[in-house]
Amino acid sequence: METSLLDAKYLCIEMKVSSSGNKIKSLYLSKLKTKLLDKPWCAVALPFVLTKRQFAYYISQRSIARRISLLTLTSQRWYVTLHKEKRYPLDSSTSKSHGPGKEEARRPPRDLDTTLEKQESARGTIKDFIGFNANGDAEALRKAMKGLGTDEDTIMKILTSRSNYQRQQIGVAFKTLFGRDLVDDLKSELTGKLEKVIIALMTPSNLYDAYELRHAIKGAGTDENVLIEILASRTPVEISHIKKVYREEYERELEDSITGDTSGYFQRMLVVLVQANRDPDSKVNDALVEKDAQDLFQAGELKWGTDEEKFITILGTRSIAHLRKTFDKYMTISGYQIEESICRETCGNLENLLLAIVKSVRSVPAYLAETLHNAVKGAGTDDSTLVRVMVSRSEIDLLDIRKEYRKNFGKSLHQAIRGDTSGDYRNTLLLVCGGDDE
């Protein structure tokens, strides 16, 4: 007899199969519970539980011998995988992985169905690597860093072709095999800008935005551009998650950190965004669209001075669909684009924040493409912004950002990076970029 375990979302069958895989001795149908994954007996999914894509993904994670056994059983109309250990130990335990610096980040369990759906709809350049082997990658990385010299090429190629989730698995495998922390070893072997982008790639994705906000706020001075970029372009769901992670990792509220380092209407607009209470997209109320457009016109162009509160309330709480129609109506009423009025009526950080919100409402990829363009144009390069946008959007919408960059700036993002960076740092960013749109 041989037992097997496969985590499936809806139904599981406890069963024993003969060594030949041709005869099912017993069946027991039950609902899947979390505790089930901790038990050493056999659980397999019915054919209708897993889609072809999910089944192919599971196949790719198994050894050749186990694939043969699995396919033998599937010929009997059962999806079975023959292995004696859990494939995804991080999904059923609270594991820690080192992000930048000394702080540790906890990764939440990752649901396979949810992940596959996200990857299918995502427009990122980096996806799960088919045929992924955490132990094999860990061994290759150890070999690349062991002894005199460092094989940067191997490090770059492995870490830019694995999803963030897979990188965390490599980190766990690295420590299991060698008793060493992968991030610490990478920091000791790499330097400068290459180190910065590689460590950014190794940071758990659920922590990355919170980490960037924390380091934009703490210490002497505040990097307002980081606050603007992240809070203006993230959805209410994403901001709620950032707040939760920020609270858990740094033991204080994000809002408190922001109010302690900012002031005035700029602070008030940030606080509104941090509430993550923007109206959900639904059927747009045309009467309210007309009223909001009139209110914005009255608060700016037709007023001596500016009623900043009206801009803050409307831009910070109305739904995306509503705001897009409001901007069109504003143009009809005033003869100006809303961006023109914001530039005339406000200044400084508040102006930059309001413009970022408007641009994100129109198109987040277009806004981030402009952010990247500003990071590389002119003398010098804003490497922090370049790395942050490239890494944070690599599994979300970097393909769309590339498209907007090519459309709006007359050259591909790939060419812009190639012309403004150099060495292994450039090569890593180009691998993350994923292709040239020229």
C-alpha cells in the first residue's frame, strides 16, 4: 500500500490504493478542513475539483517517477499524486522570511485557486516558474555564492524568473539545506544598486509597500514622493492590507506615522486615502456627477482662493467610475482639464498628490509609466523609484505599464532602462522588464 496527500479546495477523499495504482481499496468522502492538511493519510481530489490548469501546475511540481504514478491513476479518472510529504509547507504554518534590514515578515497562506486566478488575469512580466524546484534553486544559489567570487548571472536569472512566492520557498529551502539565511548571504555577496534590486525581489510581496512607506517616513526627513506614489495608486483593498501589515510589523498605525511627519492639507488628503473608504464602483449617479463637477469648479476656478477641502472630499471618497465621469463633466463645464485647474489652484506636495490621484483614476499603468519616465529622464537616475515600481508591479501590471510607456514617451521602457543604467543592475532590471516593445 502507498499513501498520498494533495491539498484541494472543495472535496477530499481518504483512500488507500494498491502499489500498482489500479485498484481503490476504500473511499471516504469529507469536506476539506485546515486540519486535514496536517494529517499523514491520503487525500486526493476528484477530477471536477481541479481545473486542467491546476492539474498541470500540480504535475509540474512532482518528480518524473511520481508524475508517471499520477498519470497512471488519472487514467482511472482520479487525480492522485503519490508523495509522502506536503508540497506547500508554508501554506499551513506561520513561517518567517527576512525582508530588508533586520525586520522579519510573515507570509499568509497562499490558496492555489486564488493564485492561479490572479496569475491568469494579472498582466505582470513575472509568473510562477513551471517546473519549479526550491531545493535545486537553493543549491544553485549556494554554488553561485560559495568560495571566491560571485556568479551574479546565476543569481539574476534565478530570482527574476521565479515569482515572489517561489522566492520565499527558495529562502526556506536554503536555510533547511545549508543552515544559512539566503537574504543575509545575498547582502554579503552583492553591493550597490544590484544588491538593492535583488533584496527588493526577495522581500515578501505582502510586506513590500508597507516597508517602503515605513522607510519613507522614519528617520530625518520624509520622502513625500513615496507616500504619494503608493497611496494614490493602490486600491482600497490594497491600502487596507498595507495598514494591517504595517501595524503587525512596526507596532504602530500607518495613519499615526503619516500625521507625525506631514502637515496641512497634504496630510489631510493622505489621511483620507489611508481610510480606504472610497465608494465601490457601481452604477454612476449622473446627478451627483453634475453636482461634484460644479462643486469643484466653484471651489477652484470661480473662487478667490481655493476650497481645498472640497477637492479632498471628492477626490478621496468617490468611486473610480464616478470620478472619470466627473472629470469629463468638469471639462464640459469649465473648458479646462481637472489637472490644469489643480496646477493653478494648488502647489507643492498637495498639488503633486492631487495630480497623482487624478492620473491614477484615469489609468494606474499610465501614471506609473510616467513615474518611471520621470525616474530615468534628465541627468541622473532616481534608482529607488525605478526599483520600487519595477519590482512592486512585476507580477501585477508591468506589461500594461510597458505599453503605456511606449505609447506616451516614444520609446520602450526596455530601451529607457538600457540607456540609463549599467552593469548587472541594468541586466537585472531588463530581466524584470521582460521584453522590448520597440
